[in-house]
Amino acid sequence: MEKSAPSFRSKKLINEARTTLAGGAGCRSRCFFESSEEIVIDYGKGSRLYDADGREYMDFCISCGVNILGHANHNVVLAAKKTAERGTGFSLLSRAEIEMAGFLTRHVPSMERVRFVNSGTEATLSAIRLAKKATERRKIVSFEGCYHGFHGMVPVEPRKESLDPAGLNIVLPYNNAAAFREAVESNHREIACVIIEPVAAHMGIIPGDKDFLTAIREITRRYGILLIFDETMTAFRGFAGGFQSNGIVPDITCMGGVIGGGFSLGVYGGRADIMRSLSPEGSFYQSPTIVSQTVLRAGLMALRLMNDAFYKAVNKKAEYLVSSLNDVFIDHNLSVRVFNYYSMMSLVFSTARPSNYEESEAVKNPLLYQELGQYLLGRGIIIPQAEKEPFFISGKHSRKDLDIMIGEVKTFFLGKKDLS
Ligand code: PMP
């Protein structure tokens, strides 16, 4: 899959982007690695992206994991088209909302009542505000290295201040129950909520230990602190439901990501007594002007397509990719491993899985990661630009695609024997 020479159209578009888009970048970032040529995406289909010059790429980002069905799934696109023809959004209670709410409340244990919003960021922002209102407390506990969107109620980047002033944030190390217990016991009267990714997805893939999450659940319950799971990355990733289906059930859950079927959609929901604070039932006002019908219907179609057989197939392919890559690293004595949560994966420059932000920082190797990204891009393969962001596969990635990826990663690392 060698890429052809850079051409005129992308270059022209990139120059235009520099004069019209902030930072010359799209909503998240640009697609390039240091010193590689930047590309502009024109369209996507299945596991592939195509740039403005018609070059094809195998996509291991799938819109930050959103397009688990692959780009432009026929049935999802059809659902969106048909819905749009009957009105895109009404700012009034709609059938689509009720059907989607029914689907989510049936599949996600904590979600007795839900409210739709337009993104994961809006979901966590709303959930935190709701928790403050429902408890009439002001402090928020979050964990270093977890990401909850860019609203700034909790720090957006590790070791940086939140945008919510007045020292209301308590940021604790991930997977450290003792630190949690100590911090919460000395502040519990002031703490409204604890927000956590039950599997942290933005410092590599780091699952919360069972003991850690169980301790959080017990301590928050004891002190009337609301526990919020941010399942934007984990919900409907490996099966129909959330991480909480394993038995540790939060008070409020936030989701975004795959539930929009490739569009941006967010939802938060939880115990009926807490959600009762929301207007029009309660006095807590939160109301996006529009949650799109098109998006709700596309999301519902996607969730219905993601049946047991779908998950079984995509998870099996993910296991194949993870174990094959790790076999390459082990066989060649390389200090590199891939860790995963179902089809969400991350590459770590270490043989051991980090368990918190500090450990993930200690093993990072940005230069080498950039080199890898650049090499793969040159071979027509796209991985995330940031080392700690996960890469993903969709149901549309074939065994052959994975074998190409495995082969290219192997070729790259065999030229780096000093990693052993
Ligand atoms: N929470 C988590 C765990 C996320 O991974 C993300 C982004 N994927 C968000 C919140 C923010 O979601 P969005 O980009 O839809 O605002």
C-alpha cells in the first residue's frame, strides 16, 4: 500500500486551511506526523479513508473509535437520510428520543432515566453540574490522565489547572484506592461527585482495577457522593452495554462515541431520583436547542446492527491483532507491547502495562512514536497522531488488513533493534 507522490490538490487545500481554520486544523487535529506530508481527507468507506488526491489509507483511528461499524455504513446512512427527509429536529419530545432512551435504559444498568445532548463533552459537563445541584456540594474528584471533554470543569490536560476556579478540583492518581480513601474522607462533606473513566483510554489503555473501582463505589455510597462513569469510550465497545455491566454500577453514566452511529451524540443518565432534578421535572436547567433526529436514528440503527455476532467478530479480530503484534515484539525481544480493551488498543514502549498516568509518562517515547506514525502513513496506514491515544479496528477491517498492519509494524521495529 505504498503511497503515491504528493500532489497538487491536498497542498492547495492545506494552504487554504492555514488561512481559514484555527491552527490550520480540523476539529481535533491534523493528519500528519513530524516531517511527513500532511493529508486532507475527502471521504471514507469501510476501513478506508481517501484523501483529496484520491489516495487510499487503512484507517486505525475510525473517528476516535466512533465508527466501529466502519465508515459510511449503508444502513446507518440510509436511516439518517430517511429521517432527515421527515425533519431533522423539533425541539420537542420525539419518537426517536423515546426509542433511543428505551434502548439505552434496557442495556445500561445505571441508566434509569436519560437526557440526550450533542457530544461527550456536553454529557460530562451536564452530569457534573447535575451532581453539584443534586448534592448541593461543590467539589469534584477526578483522576490524573482521564479525559472528560474540553469544558474545563475538571482539568482538560493532566497536571494543568481546571478552568473551574476556586480550588474545587481534587485530582487523584488512577488505580490508587488508598489515596482516594484518604482524600475523600477528609473532604467528603464538600464533594459532589467523582468522575472516572472505568477504563482510562487517553494514557494508553489502563483498566481500573476491580479493587480500586469497588473502593470508589463503596466510599462514594457511604458519603452520599455521586459516582459518575464516563463511558464515552467503553460503552458498546465490546458488547451491548457498558463497563458497568460487570457489576460496579455508578449513579450517573455519560456516553458519546459509538452511540451516534458516526455522528456526534451524547447522553447522560442515572438513577431516577437524581435525574428528577432536571427541568422540566426539577429546577436544574439544561437544554440543548436541538438533538438531531437524524443522529438519534442513525445511532439507534448502529446500536441495533451491533449485535452479538458483530461484537464476537470484531473482538476476535482485535485479539488476533493484539496477540500477533505482541508475538512479534516478544519474538524479537523488543520492549514494546500492545494492550487493549476489546477493539480499542494502545501501543506502549514497555513490556509492562502502566497502571496510572505517572507510569504511562515514564515509558513514553514521542520521537519513536512519531517515526512509527510517519512510517505507517507512508505505507498508507493511519494511526492516531498522539502516542497515548488509542487506535481501533472496525468490523470492516479484514484479516488481510490486519496482516498488512502487522507486517508493516514488524518491518518498522526490526529496524529498531536498540529497543530490546
Ligand atoms: N470523555 C471521554 C472518555 C472521551 O474519550 C471523550 C472524547 N472521545 C469525551 C469525553 C469527549 O467527547 P466529545 O469529543 O464527543 O465531546
